[in-house]
Amino acid sequence: MEIGKIYTCEFVTDEETLAWVDRQSQSQEGHVLLFSRLPHRRLVEHLDINTVEAYWLTERVTEGAIRPDLDGISNIILSHLSNHNGVIMVEGLEWLVTQNGEDNTLAFVRMLRESVHRKNWTILIPIRTLAFDPLWLARLRREAPGIVLSERSDSEEDIQNEGGQTELEPEPVETIPMSILEDGSPQLIQLTRLPRIGFTTSLLRKRILQWRRMGLDVSEVEPALSVMGEEQAYDLYSVVEEKVRKAVDLDRYLTAHRDRFSASEEASARFRIRQLTGLEELSKMYLEP
């Protein structure tokens, strides 16, 4: 993948596409600009939204959203191309074609190809090839050749091969389905502890995303991603890990004994649990005899 070029890539799933975006955003090799069919509340399940400039393609008028209008999207992209460097991901090409027509969308891609030339940016457009007429698809790929996205970024390879050795990392960070409580919040679950041996910032980053997906405020551990040595990072992770485990125990207790609490008491306790505040006080109230 070269800078100053535009490419199409075969869309597989939202999870795989956004996992690639997340890896790219953590590589510290440039800015990441994302146009997605998913709202921000769904994106946070897959990537660190604080490291990506994301726009939700939608007809709704809301913060962080943009209509599927080619001029509006073009204006945002062009304003970035003359500054900084990085990657731009434009999802939803099928919808853009439906809204704007094949000719206008092809002209939009051609304009992007010409505009990104000799700039320090790369533009990617995930596509579902079966959604397009073969002749139009061939014209599209003349403007934006197909490319296969690598499964991991160079920075992740560097992390795993640090010291010239390849480590087989454990995989305790797979996506785990979670039950939804009556108030719409996800029920907290215990995750496998990350071991000291094989601990990397890549694993920690994925764990932080899992915690955030459960609605936990784990900002306390974020300095471990960038400003700490490995020993300090793991020590801080361990402190937050213990808080999370206590929070999960408390959350389970509330669920099992919800008939003992008023609605306001339960809501207040769950808020404190997800903020990881007052856990010792709550533990004395609910878990200690």
C-alpha cells in the first residue's frame, strides 16, 4: 500500500474492517479519517474512538454525522489532504452509488485519485463486489485498484518481534457476547487476566476496548499505553484489573439481588461501579458480612 494512492479492498465484515482501522490508528504513523455506516456508539465496540476521526454516514442530523452527499464528504477529505498524513477509509460505497448515481460516484473516486496524488495520504474504499455491475466495477478499479489489507500493521509486527524473537501471544481478548440489562447497559463479565509473560501494549489496548465496551471508565490505565515502561505499565494494568474484578462482583450481586434495592439505589450503584469509584464502600455494604 503506497501513499499518494487510492485503493479498493474487498469488504468482509464490519469487525475485520474496523479491526484493521484500529490497528492503523494505534500505529502512530499518521492520522486516521473514517467514514462509516456505523454510529459512534457502535464504533466504540471495535476501536478506540479517541484515536480516529470518525463520521457517521446517515440521513440523521446529529453530532459527528454527515449525509451521504459526495460534496460534503469531498470537502472533509480535501481539507485533510493538504495537512499532515495518514489513511482515509470511506465505507458504504454501495449506498453512495444508490444516493448519487454511478457516474457521479465514479467521478467522486476519480477526483479523490487526482487529489491524493503526491500527498502523504492513502485512501481506502471497502466494497462488496457483487453489489455492482461488472462493467462499472471494472471502471471503478481503473481509478482505484484492488488491494488486500494485511491482517496486522507493521507496528504490531514490531511489538511481537521485539528483541529479534517471535512470541506467541495468548488470545484472551476475543470478542465475548454480553447480556444486556433491563436499563440497556451491558452486564459486566470477568475476563481472563493478562499474564505478565507476553504482556504487550497491543494486548492491553484490546483489553481496554473490551472494558470500554462493557461501559467501564478505565481512563486510569491509558497512560500505560504510551508514557510508561513495561514494568510500570503492567503494574498499573494490575491495579485497574483488580478494580474491574471487584466491579464485576458487585454488578453480579446487584443483578442477583435486585429485589432488595429501589430503582434509584440500583441505578446509582451501577453508575459508581462503571465509573470504578467507591468500590470499597460498596463492597462493605453488599459483599462483606
